[in-house]
Amino acid sequence: MLLEISDLSVFYGDIRAVDGLSLSLKEGELVSVIGANGAGKSSLLNCIMGIVPPRGGSISFSGDDISSLPVHKRAARGIRFVPERARVFPRLSVYENILTGAYGIRSKIDFPGKLQWLYSLFPVLEERRNQLASTLSGGEQQMLAISRALIAEPKLLLVDEVSMGLMPVLVDKVFDVLKMLNREHGLSILLVEQNALASLGISHRSYVLETGRIVLEGASADLLKDPKVQEAYLGL
Ligand SMILES: Nc1ncnc2c1ncn2[C@@H]1O[C@H](COP(=O)(O)OP(=O)(O)O)[C@@H](O)[C@H]1O
Ligand SMILES: [Mg+2]
């Protein structure tokens, strides 16, 4: 297993956001966690990245328990994060934002080659490379946040509600890119989403999260046909 989470709990004071959650992801898999607003999706990803501490349970990555490591050590092991609402650096240019993703490892990667590849994935970022990130649209900021994560050649990409606030045509475009990265480049991806249809459509397996607990899991193709999922998450 690349990522193995067992019995994880996250609290904010007395508020229980993640409640005894177990989840795994094999190398090369694209796994999604679907859930409504407030289900605990961001808390889960923030905890995997090391931004919020667990109250209990364990997180192992490539066989090592990483649950007490600081964020930068998890990043150094190859975990990268596309946070909710992209969170790009507004006062830096597009190019400078991408550069921050390669901080400390620029000499170890083919930075110019990788940059050209990202610009070919998202041509709008090349057109706007010298613009401040704050001047980009929401969709462009998501593309930038993905690029900032990808420049570091991650082993595992965590993606928090990349569809939020995007027009349907852009949701399709961004999800197509994630699927392509997984299928053609073998990138392991853990995606959390309210957009169940889009995420079940590109993932191999999915978990359904309700108030911090996994209530259903399985092959995404099976969940798409599951009457409970259809009623609660697909509006069918
Ligand atoms: N910093 C915080 N302080 C207190 N409660 C929080 C904080 N962040 C999230 N929560 C609560 O934890 C629960 C899960 O939130 P979150 O992980 O953001 O869910 P989701 O990403 O699925 O919308 C919610 O009840 C939310 O109100
Ligand atoms: Mg969230």
C-alpha cells in the first residue's frame, strides 16, 4: 500500500470531524472520498498532509508511519496537496507560484522540462505566466495549484474539492487532466469531492464519508449503480 490510514480521528476541541476512519490507496490508484459539506473531507486531507494533528489512529506512507512528521517532511517524501479553493499566493506571479512548488528540489528535477509540460497541459498559465495569481479566475487558480503540486513530481497527490465553484465545462477539463495524470503517468491521487458524479466517473475506488465516518466503499463503477448513492449523492 502506498497510503494506509487506520482508525483516524480528528477533533477541533470537542468537535469530531473525522471519526475512526480507515482508508487505503495502492500505488497507481485514483481513489475518491465523496461527502457532503461538513462531512470531514478537508479535515482528512489536512491531517494526511500534517496541517492538523490526529487525535488518534495512524497514517502510513510507503510502509512508514508518518503521522507525527511535520508538513515539510511529508512533502519531502512525495506527498503534495491541492488545497480547497486552490490557495495560490495572490501577490506572486503565475510562474513564481509554480516555482514555490519546486522549492528546495529545483536542482533535482528537470525544472524547465517540467514547466513546459505543465504549460502544455494548461496553456492559459503560459499566456498568463507573468500575471499576479490574484488576477486569475477560480478555474485558472485551480490549474495553478495543480501545477504547483505537480512540478515537484509527487508520489501522491491530495486534491481537495477542485470542482468547487467551477463552471461544468471547467470541472470536466480539470477532471480529464487528473484522469490523464493517473492513467498515463501512473500518478497516485486521493481526491475528496462533493461532486460525486465527476469523481466516481474518474476514480477506481471510492469511499462515502458522512459526519466523519466511512459509510460505504467499493469500486466507483459499482457505487455509481448503488441506489443509496444515486439517491443521496447523484440526485437520481
Ligand atoms: N478549524 C476548525 N475549527 C472547528 N471546527 C472545524 C474546523 N474545521 C472544520 N471544522 C468542523 O469539522 C467538520 C468537518 O469539516 P471539514 O473537514 O471542513 O468538512 P468538508 O471538507 O467535508 O466540508 C465540520 O463540522 C466543520 O464545521
Ligand atoms: Mg472541505
